[in-house]
Amino acid sequence: MGIYRAVIKSVVPLSKSLSKKTHQLSTFRSISSSSIIIPSHLEKVGFVGLGNMGSKMATNLVKAGYNVAVHDINHSVMKMFSNKGISVKGSPMEVAEISDVVITMLPSPAHVLDVYTGPNGLLNGGNVVRPWLFIDSSTIDPQTTRKLSSAVSKCALIEKKVSRESPVMLDAPVSGGVPAAEAGTLTFMVGGPEEAYMAAEPLFSSMGKNTIYCGNAGTGSAAKICNNLAMAVSMLGVSEAFVLGQSLGITATTLTKIFNSSSARCWSSDTYNPVPGVMDGVPSSRNYDGGFASTLMAKDLNLASASAKDIGLKSPLTSEARDIFTKLCDEGHGAKDFSCVFRHFYSGKDEL
Ligand code: NAD
């Protein structure tokens, strides 16, 4: 079922399909320091993975009044959170023991599997102590998401704050990048049981401005890798066209004006232009620093490519885009924003 919901800054009670007892538990608590109202089934939120994105998302949950506990293997980021008075824990399992809901924001499928099923992992060998809901916001492949969702649903839930025998999982990757994570304006694409999605809406609205329910487990992950595949290919197309234009004597500024009022207009031409000097406030205007790292784009294209291969789908543009971004990383540009493909793959010139 494809349902689009613009999240309103309000609380949403648990849906009918959760039990009566769950409904009774779904009372709302007002946090005196702010006007946010938090439902009791979401009071305690665990957060694992405090990198560029996760640190901002967890901070927004704290600002919204949630009782947050965090974990990361990076000790300096843990110290930063601890200095702000936020509870830090030594392992994912310790986070899970005190949380109603746990959100993960990790680099890749291997990291996510490790945090869920590894030693001292969230699933605690199949006996989940407290969280009735797990939300993975990392960009990973739908196959891994589905495996994990199935493993979660087979776990026993020991402390039953909501009336469920097993916990439930949502895949909820995000779009918007670090600035949107900081501003609390992310877009969430969510897969998993719809009633869990509805129950979790207050959390999404504390970190983002749009959520789109995509369907069963894995469909959020699928949406995300498809989005990034299309974004990568459009960035390559725009970059290649600008370099051809420059070589044929048209400036990128002129070509941008033409694209943006013609059929080639797209996000890569009108919002995130890859040519240094054409637009202010984008990574190309600051030596491709900040933004969305080429390593992450290469990872996402690998996920898309593996997913296509898995189902026997012909996807030549995915393979080509993956190879180009992998080459960029091999040549030392992995930390730069992915729009650096214009300079470092195509040897495009800056706009003077
Ligand atoms: P990041 O590398 O900055 O952060 C990942 C964090 O996970 C790090 O702090 C790392 O120490 C921690 N970590 C790794 N293994 C761990 C473990 N076993 N236990 C606990 N912590 C562990 O990555 P990011 O930019 O925050 O991205 C996170 C996810 O979000 C990725 O899947 C990425 O593709 C996706 N994403 C990123 C952006 C972006 O613009 N950066 C945008 C949308 C989606």
C-alpha cells in the first residue's frame, strides 16, 4: 500500500491492530521544558551510531524531550554526548536494556548486522529485554533488512511494556543529508508493519519533516537505494554534459541557465550543481567538502548493483556508475562530496 503522509508535529496513537493493553499503555507525557508531548510507548529511545547523521538525529530527539541513551564505538563522540549530560552506554545491548525503541544509524549492512546480532548486540541472542521496536535508518540493502526483520520477529520480548510477544522492526532510511539531519527536516522512507510505522510517527516527526510509508519490510531500504541510484546517474549525466559543453565553448553558467529552463533540469543542475563557481552554498563551491561522501555513494551503488544481480535485472547504468564512484574512491577522493566526479573523474574546469 503506497501511503504518503506529511508528518504533522503531533502525537499519533498506536493503531487498532496493536492490542488493547498497548492502547492503555499509550498515554502521553508532557515534557515540562518544552511543548512536545511524548507517548509513553516511546519515552525511552536508544540510539546507536553517532556519526555525521546519527549525532544530529539523536540531538534532535534530546531537544524534543525524549529520554535518550546512546552508543558508538568512537569514544570521542561518546564523550561529547556524555559532556552534554546524555546517557552513554558501553554496548548496543546495554542501550537495549533500558530503551522502549532503538534507532540505528550505521555505515553499512555488516555494521548493522554486527550491532543487532553480534556479541552484546541489540537482540541479546534472541531474548530482547525491553525494546518493542527497532528502527534502522542506515542505508542498507533490502535483502539484509528483510533477514534482520525476520530475526527480530522471532525474538522473545521479555519486559512487555506493550502487549507483544516479539519485537518488531522498521527500515527507515533517510534523505536530506547532514544539513537536514541537523535541521530536523529529513525525509524518512519506511518499510515494515504499518501499525508500527504509525506508532513511531512522533519519533520521525522529531527528526524529519516528511515520512513516506513504502510497504512491507525492506521497501524503505529499496526506496533509498533506488533514489541514490537515480541521483548518482543524474549527477554523472549533468557532469558529463557540462564538461562536453565547456569543451565545445559554452560556459557552465550559461548551460545551467539553459538546463534549468529546459528538459534537462534536475536536482543536480538546479540545486546541487557540480561545477565550482556556478552556485553558492553547495559542496562544489567549497572544494567538495561536506555533503554526501563519494564512499557512501559507492557503497549505495554496490547495494543497488547487488540487489539487481540478486533478482537477475539488467542494470548497465548502475554498474557503470558504481565503477566510476569506486574509481574516485580508489584515487583518494572518497571523503569528498560525490559531485566531485565533475572535477576528479571528468576533469571539468571551474567557472571563472
Ligand atoms: P558515519 O560514518 O559518519 O557514522 C557512522 C557511525 O557509526 C560512526 O560514528 C561509527 O563510529 C559508528 N559505528 C560503526 N560501527 C559501529 C558499531 N559496531 N557500534 C556502534 N557504532 C558503530 O556515517 P553517516 O554519514 O552518519 O551515515 C550513516 C548512514 O546514513 C549510512 O548508511 C549512510 O549511507 C546513510 N546516509 C548518510 C547521509 C549523509 O549525507 N552522510 C545521508 C543519507 C543517508
